[in-house]
Amino acid sequence: MTEIDQSILNDVDMYHDENDTSNEDESVSNSEYTMESMELDNTISYKCACNFEDSEGEAHIYDSSRISTNTFTKAELMSIHLSQLMLQHRIARAAYRDIVQFINTVIRDHDDIMMEPGAKISHGETVDALLKSKSSVKGHEYDVCSSGCRLYGINDDQESCVDCGKPRYKTDPDQSQTPAASMKLMSVGDMLSQMLADPATRELLCYRANRESVAGQLTDIFDGDNYKQLVQQGLFSNPDDIAIGLYTDGFVNQKKGKNSYTIIHCIIFNLDPSIRRHGMYFDDISARLRPLEDFKVGNPSKNIYQPSIYTQLSTFSGSSFFALDELHLIARGIGKFVYDLITVTLTKETKFYYTHPDNTLNTTEYPFHIPRADLVTIGNCITSSRKYIPTSFQGSFDNVFAKIDGTRAVDWLYFLLYLVPTLVVPYLPNRAVKTALLSLVKGCALALQWTLTSELLDEMELYFKHWHSFLYQQVQNNTLSRSVFRPVQHYLVHIPYIIKQQGPLRCYSTRSMERVIGVFSKLIKSKSKGGRNASFLVERFAIHNYTSTAISICDEINLIWPKPYGRESYMDLPNDPSGAQLWEPFHQFVNLNDDSVEGVGGPSVKEALLKYYQRTTGLTGHEFGDSVVVVAARLWMDSTVYSSCINRNVIVHSWLVGTVQFYFQHVDFYGFPHFLAFVEVMKEHDAAGHDSSVPIVKQWSQSTHTLGHQTQPTYAVISVNNICHQVGLVQYPPNGNQFYVIAPYYIFNNNMRITKGNLSIL
């Protein structure tokens, strides 16, 4: 038995019920469980190691000598063993690839390594000690209460905790003051100074000082009024000044664990945004934000009994100083709230129903009522739509109506932005509630844009006011409980103001902090001293990050990497080197009259290509003979990789949706090269009946069969520059060939019906 066999058996044993007292030797006589009761369908052909002809007997000799005698090389055996270790320890595939590349580098450089004194690969503890000895980055150890109540300062002479009374020091016969518990803290200023000391990092941090704002646009936190006011006050005058945001959150790393942890996370705004990334009811939508004086001196009438500690900061600006987080407010807050509103028939929840004075519920006039059967239909459509969603959408698109366990914040966000306006809204009982919910979705979608203008902020504010006015009217009509006015609803009203003051919400999202929490949750192993464990991890990460900044380890050891993209792996246009690129693999086709180009007949490609030149140049009647067509698998444009996926295409101010079959380069009649896409175009394009801003398409026309054969697909050749968005398709419930169109964080025009395209323009 091999080691992997044994590990599999061990895994099976883990599921054995130790409390099961049944007799394992007892035979099972019930025919329901015997092998003889199983009937095999002999008409089904099952795959096996051998095939039998009708004239042959079903006999086959299995030769075990092929594997029982070792015929593997030593390298192959080591590879097999490594693969078994990966399975046994559940190592991710990405880590597996990195480990293989590292081992191959060690093999390549074996002779050089063995000439070094004490040559060996060290364990983690040894590496950490080595880096500490070479690095100036270190954590400072502090005494803490063994119950986690408090941290003792450097000059704190207390010998017991003032909260729980536990002694600060262990009982020691030698009378030495050994702390009962301790943890390490890192100086944020220390770590930022280390970053400034590195020339390459210091250059990246100059983004803040060098950027120029575009009038009328909000694209970063430095476009907000708060930052501009701080600059006018003389702050951030030095190009090396660093703007940071501090985030805090609590988390647990075990479902039933007793320990809870608090993370203080720092975002450095000086870096380019592309580097940064990853019971009370408020129905008064006109409520003002808390004035600055309440923070500085307190306001007992508002339960503010002492000044906020943050008022001591020179950058404190009042309510907007705390900003708003899109991940918790819009994604997990509003997204989950809308789900709760529409699933009362599924969850049997009654909190949103209006309660009459006699304690009976008004269920008949509930504005968000969707029958249980319709919710099941919506869930099935979500499941069937997953294959049409490109990877540019980060959500899982799981059926939340079947199971919500494990649903992430980003999944709730995608549910709100893409599934609610397409699948949910059509099932709502009347147009008023449909329009109100669509206003909420549009307002949230605008709030998540990276670039905003004052006009868009005004539009966003109107959407949120419409949504709140609808809810308020329903509460007044006794069809909805006042409990719908939760804090997350109230915060929506303040989003436009916060964006004006601090810039777009996406610039200071907590997504980065949530990713870090995910990392630490898995790495904290201690059950009794989790805080100390976490503090040592912080120091370890800081030292490794500093070392990686100071020394490019991968370059120094010349680590084996996958084959890099060379000049031969992509093509760009000679007159536009900064524009679109076609990426490998490439295939070359010469004769369009005979060749089949990626499964499409050459004549069809040639016809579509001729129509493309007629549309774009206005010339007609031109013919071209055998011309070289270089087909590419992928397109890179606007920092996005497009593969064989659904794309939205704009031609003559009309929109069309199609599936890109392949990309290719073609030289026109005058010798100029073009980057083109060969597209199978959807048969019908329109806007949804419940809202004209939701595009809808059909894969086939209503007459899918003509004279007994299937209608031929419609192909078109387009310039890659006419591709506007990588989109996904959400299945339309009544028709399996009809789909709603969605695009990541994009709001379509108000009336997509006006600009819809038709096949005649191709």
C-alpha cells in the first residue's frame, strides 16, 4: 500500500463514528442494500481499460507488472512524492506551481549551492531569525493582561489588572518579573519611514504629489473637499508626506472559538489606486449630520459625553472624517436587506409586515411580495446563467434562494446590481415598487463608480430620495413596517456628501482589510494565546515585506519562471503601439475561399470581412484574392483581457451583443493592418419591458428552424476598438433563449431601446 493510499484511508477513518456500537461483523441481509439488488443497464456503454468486439468473449488480462516494478526515474519518483504531499496537505494549485518552480531552480543551481558553507534550505524559524538579525524592522514587546483586558504601557507600574484583578507577572521563586502574557506591536511611523528609505518605493509614493485633478471629476480621495482644505491649511506641503487611512474591525478565526481579534489596518493613499487594491430606525431622510462641535466638546443630549479622541488630529474634519464603506454599507448592508425584503415567502420572516393594533399582520398588501414558486424560478435562472458570466465578474452567481451560507459581501453586491434589476424586479406586484427598487439599484451602482461628476452625484441623490420616499409612503399606508428604516437606509442619503468630501467610495473601501483578515484568520493557530500569535505574525509579515522591498529575491536567485511573454507572443498595430494588442496563440490562414477558420467556413469569413470594409470605408465592389489572416485567441485592450467571451459592440451609435469566435489581423486593400474580431451576433436586441435601461437579447430568432433545418448564425467582422464592454448574460425566466445583459459596475443608457441595433446594419 502506498503512502497516498494510507492517507486516503486515514481520511475515511476520520468520518467513522466512534460512538457507533453496531456489530461490524454482522451481515446485512436486507435486499435493499445488497449488491444483487442493483440492476445494471446493459445498453449503456461504460468506459474501461479494454474494449470488446461483438465476436469476442468478455475476457481481459490485466498486467500488474506495468506498475509493480519500478520503472520511474528518481526525478519522476520525487515528482510523484511531491504530488502526494500536495494532496495530503491540501496545497493550492498556485502554491504547487510555485514550489515546483522553486525546486527546479534548486536542481539547476545545485553545484553552486553545495559550494557554499552549510548549504541547506532552512526551516521557517531559522529564516525568521536570520531576517531579524539583518533587518532593522522589529516589533516591540509589551506586557498584557492574561485575560486580554488591557495592554500595560512602558512606564506603567501596575502589578495587577484594574479590570479583572489578575496579576501582571507570573509567580516566580527567583523574584524575577516575568510577564504572565505579552504581545508585540509595530510602529506604523517606523514602517512608513522604512518605505520612504527605499528609492523605488519612494518614487511610487510620489503619486499624491505629482497627480493633477481634472476639473469637475472625482476619481480619488485627493479630489475630495476635505483633502483640498487640508492642503490650504498648509498640510501635505512636502512631496514625501504620506496620506493614510486607518481601518478597524473585529473578527474570529474559529466558528466556536472563544477568542476575538481586532485588526487596525492602514491604507496608504499615496500609492496609485491600481496598487492599493482588493433595533434603531431612521425614517427621517433629511436628518443632518452631526456638527463638528459635537465631536470636539460633546453633546449629552445626543449621548456624546466626552470629546472624540480623533479631534486631536490636525486632519479631523467632522462626520466626513469617518467616511462610508461600500462593502459593508452597499454590498452586505443593502444587498442583504433587499434579499430579506423579497424572500418573506421563502423565509417566513414577518418583521417587515405591518402589524395592526390587534397584533395581526397585513400580509395581503405587502409591496415586495413574490410567490415562493417564482423565487424558485429566479433561483433556477441564476444557476443556468452562470455559464454565460465571464471571469471579469468577481461574484459567484450562486443560487442564494436555495442556500445563503457562505455568501460573501461581493456576492450580495452582484445580487443587488445585476440579478435584482433583471430577474427580481419583473416579479414584483406593481410598477411603483418596480421603479422604486430600480432607483435604489441605480443609485448604488452610481455610488460604486471610480469616476464621478457633480451631475452624477445629483442623479444619485435623486435615486435614493425616490427609494426612501416610496418606503415612507408605504409605511404611512400601513402596508410596510417601520422597521425597514434601518441605519443602512439612512446612510444612503449621506453618500453623495461623503463622496464630495472624501472622493469616490471605491478609493477607501475596506476590501483590502477584509482580505488581510482572511489571511490572518487562517494563520492564527493558537487557541490559548491567539493575541500573542497574531502579534508575532504581524512582525513576521513586516520583516518579510521589508526584505522583499530592499532585495529582489527572485531576481537574485534567478528563479525559474514560466516562459515570459516575448515580442512574438503578441501583435500591436504599427501606428498605435499603445492601443489594443492581439495575444497568442496565433494561427495563420491563407486561402479564405477554401479554409475553415476556427470552425467557420472561409466564405462566411470573407463575406463578413468585405461587409466590414464597406461599412467602415464606404467603398463597395472591392474584391480581394488570397490574403493572409492571422487568427489570435485573446485581445488586450483598456487593461482588460478579452477571450472567447460575450462582448457588447457599438456600430453607428447602435449596440449589439455577440460572442467573439476569434480575433485576427488583416491587411486592407491599401496595405494598412487592422485588428478585427469575428463575432457571432445575437439574433434580436431590445430593452426589458419593466425598464428600458436593461438590455435584453435573444440567441436565436423566433423562427429557429426553416424548412426543416436550423437557421444559420449571423456573423460579423468588427474592429476591436468597437468593443465597449465585456458583459454577462442572465437568463430570462419565460424564454431559455432570451437573456438580460449585465456589465461589471456599469450603468447602461436610460433608454436602450432607442439605440438598439439590428442585423441589417451589418
